[in-house]
Amino acid sequence: MTRIKTTLILTLFALTMVAQEKLFTLEDLNFGGTNFHNMQPKNMWLTWWGDQLIQTDVEECYTIDVKTGKKKLLFTLDDINKWADSDDSVRYVRHLMNATFPYPNLPIVSVGNRHAVIHVDFKKHEVVWQDSISGQEANDWSPQSKATAYVEDCQLYVADGQGHKHQLTTDGSREIVYGQSVHRDEFGISKGTFWSPDGQRLAFYRMDQSMVTDYPQVDIQPDTELSPAKMEPDKYPMAGGKTHVVTIGVFDLQTQKTIYLQTPATNVEPTALEQTCYFTNIAWSPDSKHIYLQELNRDQNDCRLVSYDATTGKREYQLCRETSDKYVEPLHPIQFLPWNSNLFIMQSQKDGYNHLYLYNIKGEEVKQLTKGPWVVLDVVGFNQKAKSIIIAANKEHPLHRRLYSVSVADGQMKALEKVDGVHRAELSPSGNYLIDRYSTPTRPRVIDIISIHNAQLTIHNLLEAEDPWAGYEQPIFECGSIHAADGVTELFYRMVKPYNFNPEKKYPTVVYVYGGPHAHNVEASWHWGSRSWETYMAQKGYIVFILDNRGSENRGRDFEQATFRQLGQVEMQDQMEGVKYLKSLPYVDADRIGIHGWSYGGYMTISLMTNYPDVFKVGVAGGPVIDWHFYEVMYGERYMDTPQQNPDGYAKTSLISKAGDLKGKLQIITGYNDRTVVPQHCLSFLKACIEAGTQPDFFAYPGEEHNMRGHASVHLHERITQYFEDYLK
């Protein structure tokens, strides 16, 4: 395949060199805009019923032959509502787009509305089950027992398959939280309840955050516009401070009793910070008798995989342990092989890149299944017939996301598709068929069905989306690479130029930056992963430049951990290499360089403007971190250690002391109720600027959190754009 070279620029031009008439607006480009939906590539809503491919739409549901692509009507929305008709009016279903087929061998479709989830037998034409508690918090349903776990008024409940409700807790409150995500969604945690494979036991998180400091958020419109504002405090554990204590309960449907796992945190005193332990990646054994956890110490440099008896809560044994002189970050539960309950796969970066390892239940490493200077991005599932694992990885190139099968027997890898780009897959339950959704820099969306159970792959195309931007003045999207500040590491960039770009002119240029962990901006998807705001800015006559510096994701452990204990420093060095490259281009106006970023990118924006005040004329920093003292324990201490352990690092990376170095025009924007990067950050910087005599601008969105929602996002991006129009052009 053709690889991206440092000196090679792959350019995607507009569909025609003839000038077009249509120009974009933010209503077209921005999420929340009135025409945004129409500007997206055509899509299909697909799901699996066993190995039968199903297409769902608003009013109709079809089967699709995976060999020919031929569609056949299965049922309609009117059919479902007719079959569900009864005195119970809550059964009225409004659309079929979210329909699922929970049982591969039964003709059952699960559909829902605002009040209930209904199971309809579409062969017998009747409702066979209804869950009347749908809509509660943390709703988690088990297909095996038909029991549902949910949270109501801070208490955890289970409704069994017959509709009988069991209250599991009585002391739930804003300080004692049950059945919901813990550790502020770090370590791959996204929920708080976990059903056993047989549906008879429920593991759940209990989080005591009574010792965590309240951050004083304010609700300015509690009832009506004329009501006084009221306090709406948020539990926010800041770096170096007290954090919550988590334990794990297990409810047994048969005995209707709850036990708690005897984890290291069970008897921890809330003030014993050094004993704090994070529990993540809960997994069940195939026989539903054991629970596996990854237990991480507060320093986040010692991670242990431990098993527990799910019936007694007794700690059984440690299967494996991973340590680091920087940090270990467990993100994925172990996964047992469907054909062998004594073997499981585990993901780890212990050799420098995220790879798959095969272990037995004694904790013995059987073998490393994948290896090389590339990253396993996702485990899609298993093919039982071939005894293989289906994965997504960037094996061919860091900007690509390709699909492979990995043989458990010998580790041999086989590519499952033939096109460079960014692929995302949905596997049928048997693992025989794959929905492959992908895009390339020149193709907005493609959907293929791949048969992977035969020696010869069979690929059938379902959709090749047309360019939804056809007829508009489209910018020029380019991708290339430069070296990092270390002179060795390759970094990838995207550049967006005006549709009528003239290399003889000099253009104002805006650097868009994120730069932090667990994110990347440049990839081989449509338009090289470009954000639509970049198109809007290019249309207005700017060049936009985006560089993924060291510290960003999907490039391996050392690439990511280069920023350890000094967030922002290495990133700035790399971004300045990008600026050096920009200044070497004859069409970039070196006197008109701006910068914009949000969240970590807001931190990078102010960092660059204050550390290199003569380079950046204008900046817009959204939701910026200002001082890592004010950021949350789990994320902040992973990358910076505690303030007590790393005082010099916290002092060096704080922007409060840099307020007096600001020269250019800077606008700071925040959600007034930001619960991720709390307002104390930007307010502290503003106070420091007042004391130093510098003059940033400031704008807040009342009622908004870390990201602007709905149409407020259009307003936000117009404001960002106008600031550059006013001061950079």
C-alpha cells in the first residue's frame, strides 16, 4: 500500500475547478445547526438478528440477504402498533430505528417508547413481554432473566422478569451513589451495573463520596427567570485531595440477598489517601460464579487482576500484575473465549503498544497474540468456527483503522477488507458476518457486508454515499507529516485551505489544537478527519492547521507518556515545530497566526500564547484547564502525580503565573456550569490577568456544561469565528 511520507502531501481537491455558487453557513456545518442533518453522508441503520442482517428505518424493517443485498420487508411500524394494541396506551411505538433483536434464534423484536420496552413476536403478531419501568436512570436489562436494574430516587432496584420489584438499597443519596458510573468515568468505566451471563446475579458499584469537596455550582434559573439563583453543588475530587471510596455489591435474584466483595477498599478509612484503590473493568466468569476486577492503586502505577467469589464476596487470588515507573491505565475488561471457559484475552501496553495476551484462569500467560509497533484499537468480537478474534488496529499506518482476524492457535493475522481508511465494524453473534462502515479521505461513507467464515472473503457493498457537499465551494484538504521536537518522531498534520487558494497570496492561519491524552485529530477518514468549523474558516479566507503532538492517542505507550509530570511542555515543543513548518510556507502570513482549542486544547491555547507571546496574534481558548491543582484526581494524578509528589511540575505547568506574559488578543469561553473543567480555572486566570494588567476577553454560556449543546453550539462557533475576523484578518 502507499504510505504517507514526511515529504508527501496527499491533496483532495474540490469536485471541480469551476467556481461553485453555494457557500456554507454554520447552520449547514455545525452540530445543532438547522441544516446540519442534510449535510451528512447518507447512512443505513443496520443490526443483526443472529446471522440475519436487518435494516431498520422510521416506519419499516427489512431483512437483507448478506450474499445478494436483496431486501425483503419484515414488518412495519403500523404492524407493530396493531399487534401491540390494547387498553394500555403506553404501548404506542413512534419509530423502528432503535429496534433490536435480543434473541438470535427467536422472532422477537425489542422496541420502545417513552414509557416501556416491548418485546413483540413478529411471527405470532403479539406482545410477549413488557418492561414498564423503562426510562429510569441506569437502566440495565438482562436478556437471559429479563430482569432490569435501575436507579430511582438514588436507590437501586431490580425488577425481575415477572415485573416484581426488589429494592436493593435504602441509604442512597447524592453522597452515597449506587448503580452508576464511578471514578468520574475514567479507566474505561461508563456504567455502574453488570449482569452475570445467566442473568441471575447483578454486580453494582457503591460510591461513598461524602468526604469529597463540594464544588459550588450555581443554577441561575432554578424555577423561572425571576427566581433567585440557587446552589447546585457538585462533588469534585481535586488533585491531591480526598477522593471517594468505592465498593462492589452483588445481588442474587434467587436468594434476594446482597453481598459485598471483600476488596481492599471495604475497610478503608476515607482519610487514608494512600490506601485509595480504583476498581474497574468488571467481568464475569462464563459460569456466573466469579467476578474479575482490575485494581489500581492511587499512584496508578500498580495494577492487579483479581478474582472474587460472587456468592460469598471472598477475594480468591491475583491472576496477574502490571507495574510502571509512570502509570498503568486499565481500560478493557478481560474477555473469555466463547469456546474455552478456561482461557481469556487481556489487553495491555506492557510491551510498549496495546496488544492482546492469552491467559488461563490460573493467571498464567499462555502467549502474546498480537505484536509489533502498532496498536490494537478495539476487540470487535469472536468467530467461533475459526476460533479467531476480530480486531481493529492501525497495523498498516498510524492514521488507518483496519479490520483483522487473529487466530488464537497461532496468532496469524488476516486482513478482512481491502481499502485503506478508517473502518468500524459490527459482528454478527456467530462471528460469521461483519458490517463494515468506513470512510476514506475521498469517500464520505461506505457500508459493506463481509462474510468471514469461509476461506475466501466475500464482500458485498450496501452503500456508497454520495458527497453531501456536492455543489458547494469545498476547501482543499491536505495531509502530511513533520518531525517532533525530538527530531525523530513522525507527527501527522492536516491542513485546510480556501477553495480558491492562491499560492501567490499570504493567508492568515489558525492552528487548531487539542494535544491531550485519549484523542487524535488527524486520520485517514473523510477529509482527513476535518471538523466542519475548519471548512467554515477556510471559506472565510483562512488556512487551518492541525497537528497531533506527542501525548495524543494510538501511537504507543512511549509516545503517550512523553508528557508525564509536565503536561503541556512537550506538546508545546511539538506544536512549535508545526508553527516552524507553517512559517516556511510562502503562502502563510507569519504575522497573522492564531490559535484555538477547547478543554485540553484551551489549556494548550493559553500555554502557547503566554509562552510564545510574539508568535500568536489571536487566540480563543474554550473550557481551558489553567492549573492542574484544580483538576480531578483520577485524570490529573495519572499524568502529573499529586501536587505533593510533583510540586515543581504543577508550578511549571500552571498558567496563573503566566498571566503577565499575555500579549495577543485572547478570548476565553466557558460553560458557566462546566462540571469537567470547573469555572475556577478561567476565573483564576482572569484574576491573575487583572493583577498583572493584561486584558483577555471573556464569555460564559449560562446553564451549559463543558460542551455547548444544541443550537448554542452554532452561536459558539460564530463567536469564535468572529473573534478571528475582528483581530486576525
